[in-house]
Amino acid sequence: MTFKKGDMVKIKCEAQPGPFDEAAVTIGFEPGVVLSGFVKQSSVEKRGDEAFVIGKIVRIDGGIIEVQLPGSFFTSARGVASLPRAWAESNVVHV
């Protein structure tokens, strides 16, 4: 799959109901490496048993794709997920 800066994408995640109009989202993209936080329910798409959070590609650097995510995350003050390209190939799709 071809990714480029500015693309809107959906990232496979685990999503649970959260407080108010938010969903608790966890993205596990490598063994032992996760990104967890809260996003608005409208930023999460459910498809059967799968969930996806919508984001925007802000940078591509070799084997890393950086995606800006809406919401508040515990392990990323900027709300940017640095995803390994190999993982993204099978867990990220274009909007």
C-alpha cells in the first residue's frame, strides 16, 4: 500500500466506551509497544468485531509512518503515533 503525507487513514485499534462522548482507544503496533488514550466516538469506526481510529499522516521517514490522531493520549503528548511501515501495511487503510 502506498502512503503519503496528508493521507487520511484508519488505524486498527481496540476501542471501548469511555467517559462522556469519548472512546478509550488502544493501538498495539509492536510487542510491548502500545499507544493508549481517548478520542471522540465520531473518530472511531466499528466494523463487526474490528475498530479503527481515524488519523492523518504527517510524516514518513524510511520505515516509520507518523500519524496525527485526534484526542488525548497517555504515551504521546503530541498525539502522534509512529507506526512501523511493516505493521501499517496490514493494519492501516485509507479513508
